[in-house]
Amino acid sequence: MKLQTLKPQLFEFEPLDYNTSKGVDIIARNHSPEGLMTGELWYVELKHILRKDFNHAFRHIRWIVCWDFEKSVTKGSEFHGVEEADVRSLEVANDDDGKQLYFLDAKKRQVKIQVIRLKQYLEEVENLGSILLLKMHRL
């Protein structure tokens, strides 16, 4: 939430409600000019370390924000949600600038879940990693 406060355009979503006590962590809407309609609500799950065993259903999640991946998580790794047959695999792609993008995808699902690997993302986006981390510690 500190990152969102310091750099609101850093992510493609706008948090509307934040609660880490139980259930999904953030309810958000897309504020990107392309893609989903503004106002459509999605869930954002926050994880310190992304692991293959996932303690939520993937059905309504649009983004996962994690600091980093567990060492065993690599391209093609399978993630199992809490619903039976709720399995996604990790896809890795590059955007137009050559930055890595991560998605959890299932062949029979319309929506891919974008995974933001925060440690890497902050280093790639305008070299924000060290600058933002210093500001966050001062707040």
C-alpha cells in the first residue's frame, strides 16, 4: 500500500479495499486505458513468497503481487488452488521492452492471472527498487 501511495501509476490496478485478515487481500479495479473496462472489480492477492500450493481459488483473482518466487517455482510450474481441478501453470513472456512478465494460466479459463514479482519489477521499472525502498522505510 505504501508503493501505491508513493507511485499510484506503478500498477495497472487501483485498490479500493485492503484487508489482509482473511480472504483475498485487495479488491481493485483496472485503471489501464487498454484491456479491461474501468470499474470492473477484481481481486488482488498479496504473497511474500509465491509458492506452488496456493490457499485461494483462482476464479476471481486478476493479479498476484509477491516479493519473489520460491526457488522451486520456474516456467511451467503448476499451481493448485483450493478448488478441485483448479490448476494453473506459470507462463513467462517478455513485453515490448524486453521485461519479463509472469502469468498463471489454464487452457479452459478466459482470464490469465498476472503475477507481479515485485523485487524484479521495481528494479526494471525506472530503477525504482532502491529509491522506493528507501522512501518506504522513512514513512
